Amino acid sequence: MFLFALCLYLGKLVSSGGSLEFRYHNTVEVERYLRDVNNTFDFTHLHSIGKSVEGRDLWVLILGKNPAEHRMGIPEFKYVGNMHGNEVVGRVLLLQLIDHLTRGYLSDPLVTRLLNSTRVHILVSMNPDGFESSSRDCMYSQGRFNKNGIDLNRNFPDAFSKKESGMREMEVRAIMDWLKTESFVLSANLHGGAVVASYPYDNSNGGSELQSGSSVAPDNDVLIQLAKTYSYTHSQMHKGDHCYDSKDFKEGITNGYYWYPLPGGMQDYNYVWGQCLEITLELSCCKYPPESDLPGLWDANRAALLAYMQQVHLGVKGQVLDAEGNPLQNALVEVEGRQNLCPFRTDRHGEYYRLLLPGNYTFRVTFPGHQVLMETLTVPYGPDSFSALVHNFQLQRSAAATPGPSRPTQSCTPPQVWRPLGGHSPSLGPSGVTILLVLLVLRDTMLL
Ligand SMILES: *[C@@H]1O[C@H](CO)[C@@H](O)[C@H](O)[C@H]1NC(C)=O
Ligand SMILES: *[C@@H]1O[C@H](CO)[C@@H](O)[C@H](O)[C@H]1NC(C)=O
Ligand SMILES: *[C@@H]1O[C@H](CO)[C@@H](O)[C@H](O)[C@H]1NC(C)=O
Ligand SMILES: [Zn+2]
């Protein structure tokens, strides 16, 4: 009887107070917890978006009023944690966030309004293999990479890189496929080793985007506002305190490239090809802090994680319709003065979402066989009311030639040449291995 009770107790990840314990849960425990949540709360939906190299599922928990599928006008939001396996604070915070959201729905007003207006996707760990192999160390990079020794935040297609290998790791392919199945609007990717909110671009090829050492994206104003929302809602990030030898970050934010150029990163990929604005959150100086630090880290980040989600309601949303009111898929919705590398397009529901700060904006909406539509809208601040401005564009048929985007665009299809990776990385000779190891050790303190 005692043993039975003990087993029951150990089987629970929830402490006597009813909340999730502040400790590091391994992959099996996380999966058990997520299944538990999925079975307990009808406003959650659990699915796997793929597998890691070692065959661990990449579980995504969706929370929202209608978690199983997209609903018109409900923006899709995501958080991704633990992309670098040894950067574990984000993983812990996302589990705590799930706990907070599930306990607060229909009782806490902010949580209720968030989940009634937004579909929230949480990938607690993008790199479970790395996590399982990491050592509890503040600085070193044991566990950072995936099983093939690849840095997942250097493995995405890159709009600025000329030499593109096209070899994608399984975890990266899973994210790329995920972005095709959901039209994400806003995202953040949680890391550790510094305390700062870093925004796109992370890379540059020295073109017009490169301005005073920053790689400036067309939606720079929005990206800065997003990063500041996090840093100022966080208890300390906005103070710009630095860790070890990292830079001072004014207001706790930085342009990614200005900090250091990073090819093949996930945030640029989301922004350029997924039309999803993503920032990178560095959440602690120590990548793998002692468990006793975790409650304080949750307190420091809780309000910021919620406020950032609320920013998904910036700007304008709606549909592009033809003269008969049918939704048009793949219509281009461009905002004057914002030359996105790939123009934003409507999804399969004819929907678009455009994060914009309050102000007046001229939209240019185009679809083959239809007249170009130009409309100017006054955009209010949406987050306070948990909704962006709703505006549908209606296009009229045209006999004239098909209009294109406002200017020539480069190919907006990312490289698709994927070589299947059978669990091994490209071979290196012994001296190559030695040099690589030396380089890795040297770079350890600056890898974030
Ligand atoms: C989630 O819960 C639903 C309803 O209880 C169940 O049908 C489904 O199989 C669960 N999903 C997972 C991945 O466990
Ligand atoms: C949220 O949605 C639920 C379920 O439809 C509803 O009962 C509740 O009143 C809504 N609450 C708010 C604050 O929108
Ligand atoms: C936006 O347009 C409205 C109506 O034309 C005008 O009253 C307002 O001053 C404009 N706002 C800005 C920020 O330019
Ligand atoms: Zn990292």
C-alpha cells in the first residue's frame, strides 16, 4: 500500500501546491506532463511535428479556445524552447507557462482573454537529444548541438548566404514543415548565455539592409517594439546588465547582426519565408543554472512572456476577397515603404495578418487577373483590445495583364534539396577533428 502510494506520488510532476515543480524534467517526464495536460484540459491539443535524430518526438502543445484547428481571425502564435540542448531556462519557463495558462484559463482575466483571442503553440524542446546529452554547466557547449553535431540555429536556409548546402537536419525540417501547415504571425525562440532580446536580421550580405553595423529589416520599427515589449516587461532585461564578457545591451535589446552575424538562423527564416516575425530571447547568463534559481527566473519572465504574446494583436488582419466575396489564396498584401524580401501573401483561407505600429499605412493588394487595389488604413493599437484592426480587401476583375508585386522579387522558395541524413555527420580526418574541437572550446564562451 505504501509502495503503491509512493509510486502514485512519484508519477505526479505536480507538487502538493498544485503547480508544476521547479526542476529539470527529462524528455520522458515532459512527454508525460504534456499528455496529462492534453487529457485534462479541453482547450489544449497535443501533437508531434516530427522526430529528433535519435527518434524523440518534437511535441507541440496548442492552447486556445479552439485548439485543434485554425479559426478565422484568430492569429497563430508560437514559442520554441531549447533549440540549443544545453540552454535549458526557456524549456523550464515554457513548461511553467503551460502550467500558468492551463490553471488560469477562465479564472485569470489576462490568460482568458489571451487564449480566447489567440491560438498558442508551444514547442518546449526543439532539441531533446541535445538536452539529454548536456552537462549542467553555465558556459560550455556540451549538448548544444543535435545528435549529428549540428548547430540547429545555423542550419536553416539563409536569404543572405551565397553558399547554401541545402542539407537540413531532421529537427530543422520539422520546423520548416510546421511553418507550412500553420500561418504563424508572431514567435519567439528561447536561448541562454546572455540577457537580451535580439531581433532580425541576424545576417547580411552587405546590401542596402546593412546600416551602421546593423542588418535592418523592412519591419525594423515593429521588431524593435516587440523586443522592447519583452525587455521592459522583464524585471531586469531592460537595464542592459551584461554577462561575463558580452556587450552592454542598451534597453536590453539588440539587432541580431549588430551583435554578431549569424547565417542559417531560425529567426531570419521565420521572417523572410514564413512571414512570421520572430525574435530571439536570451534569458540567463548561465545556460544551465542550479534548480534553486528557477523560481526567480520564472518571476522575472512571467509577465514578459504574456505581454509578448499579446503583441500578436498589433496591426491589421482580414481577408482578400474577389468581387463575389470568395477568399483568394496567395494574393500579395504589401505595405508601402516595407519591401519585404518575400511579399506577404494570403493563406489558404484568403487571410492575411500584418503586424504594424499605430499609424497610417497604404496597402497594395494584387492578385492575377484582378485590378491592383491601393487602400490607406489608419491602424490603432490592437493589443489592449486583444484584436488587430479587421479589414477585408475586395478586388475587382481586370481584363488587363496580370499585375505582379510592386517590384521584382528574388525567388521566394527556399532551397529544397535535402539529403537524407542517416544519423551521421560528414566525416572529418583526425586532424580535422582536433582543429574542430580546439575551435569549439575557444568559441564556447561566445556561443549563445
Ligand atoms: C489528447 O487528448 C485527446 C482527448 O482526450 C486524445 O484523443 C488524444 O489521443 C490525446 N493526444 C495525445 C497525443 O496524447
Ligand atoms: C472566453 O471564452 C469562453 C468560452 O467561449 C467564454 O465562456 C468566456 O466568457 C470568454 N471570456 C472572455 C473574457 O472573453
Ligand atoms: C492618419 O490619417 C488621419 C485621417 O486622414 C489623420 O487625421 C491622422 O492625423 C493621420 N495620422 C498620422 C499619424 O499620420
Ligand atoms: Zn542558443
